[in-house]
Amino acid sequence: MSSGRLGTGSLWIGGMCLIATSEIHDKVDLSPHPLLARLVDMDSLSYSVQVKPKDKWNLLIGGNWELNKRWSLTAEVGGVLDRFHTIGGVMFRF
């Protein structure tokens, strides 16, 4: 799309798929809490947690506006349920 002297622009809609998992292993030191340590009969509790996104897919909408040959602006937002993201940028070409 173009508005003449104000530059040209583009819009997009789409989807983003995030396939990412991680596993966290750690332990909690119970020595500062002797009553709790005695209750579980251990000085520390070990745990392991697998973390991954609840929803793989995310809808998005964005746009780019070229003010002139040197300057352009970009913005994108996306989000569904438990995922949200924003991206913005100012570009200068030399």
C-alpha cells in the first residue's frame, strides 16, 4: 500500500509455531528449616520439571512502513491464550 509522500507500507497476518522444551533439575536445601527437614527425613529435596509451551501455535499481525529510502518502522504483535509477544524496530539504511 502506498500513500505517496508519506511512504509505502505492508501488512501481514500469520502464525508462529514454537517447539521448545527444557528440563530443570535442582534441589532445595532444607537445612535452614530443621522442622521441615525432620518431617521429610531429608536435608534436601531434589526435583525435576519439564517446561514446554501450553500452545505451540501463536497468531500474529504486523506491518512495515517505509517512510523514505532511508527510514522504516516495523511492528508485530501476536498472542493466543497463554502466549503473547511484541516486536518493534526502527531501521536506518545508509
